[in-house]
Amino acid sequence: MTEPDIFYILGNKVRRDLLSHLTCTECYFSFLSSKVSVSSTAVAKHLKIMEREGILKSYEREGPFIGPARKYYDIAISRTYVTTVTPNLFWYKGLDLGTPSIDKVEIDLTRIPPEHESLPGMVDSFLELRKELEKVLKALQAIESRRDKLMKEIKERYLKEIGDMTQLAILHYLLLNDEATVEELSDRLNLKEREVIVKAQELDRFIPLRIKDGIIKLDEEKLKQKLGGGEDAGED
């Protein structure tokens, strides 16, 4: 299969929103349609484009009730994409995510001179910088592989122990973005703002949050207290 045109896919906000929902859980068509502010016809078109590009895969599965099988969608790739755009560089690379191959990397730019007197010297330094960049990419590949694995385990554990998809969606977004406004989560989850606050308060019973002035953020201090056995962790 050819490399998917990831920039074309990500250039559309509806497709980005659909991918965001699909990273939280597998979704059937009508659920995805309910989460974005476009028609079901437009959603079907965007899903078809992403399936054609190899970003998504679809399959049918029987539901819990009597009726036709539902069509589900799932993300079909596991890659990190890195890009640089400047007046002098346009470069991008996809990195396959799998088992991390390194635990430590050392970058050394001191041996590469910042100024050069000859063209061959410039080319040599560029090649040396490329070698250092490869170390960074391998480190990024290892970090993202571990984050991907851990996020999968978090989702599975949360659904097994708590079972609330909306809470999980909020946690998922906060883990990736550090913090979010209530308005932002309302738009992303297609919920009323008061519903977002209620769900965040429910989530706070399990994973400590800071909910203040319309901003929701993971409370790392209380989380560490909770891990250390602090009884008041997670309480306002």
C-alpha cells in the first residue's frame, strides 16, 4: 500500500475531529455523525476518503439488539509524522510505531561548527546534523510507541473499571493536550457545557483534576499524592 497523504487528510477539521473520536474508541457510523457538526452525507464522504487513503478500516458487527449489523470504523495505521517547513527546508518523514528500540539517546552538536569557510565543509556539517537528527527521530519513535501502548492500556482499564465513555474521552483529551476549556470540550464532544462540567467532576473522583474558571486540567500534585496514598487526593 502506498503512503497515505496525511497532510491532505489532516488539512480538514472534520476529518481531524473524526480521527480524534476514533483514537478514543472504535465507532459506528451514526455515533460519529452525532459527534461532528456536519451532515451524515458529509461524514460518509470524509470516512470514505480516509478509508481510501488507508487511514481507516471498516467492518460490520452485530449490535446488542435485534436489527441490522452496524458498520464500524477503526484507525488502520500506527505512525508518527514529523515535518519541517522553512524558506530553505520542506521535509517530512513517517515513523512506524512498535516496540521501543532505545531507552536513552545523546545528542552532541558541539563538534559541528556553526560557521564554515568552504562548500564541502558545509555539506559535511549538514550530513553530520542529519545523523544527529536520526538519533532524535529514534528517540521520538520510542517515546511515541510507549505512549501509544500506555494509552491503549489506560482506555482498557478505565472502561473495565469505570465504564464511562464520556469521562474517558475527557481524560484522553487532557492526557494529550495538558488542559482544555469547557467550551473546547463541549465543542469536541458535542455536549452542553454543563454536561462537560458534570462529567469532569465525575472523572475527578478517579483521576484528580483542577476545574476552575472554565478550564479543566490534570492535577499532577494530587495525582502524586493519590499514588503515595494521600487520603485527600482528588478532593476539592
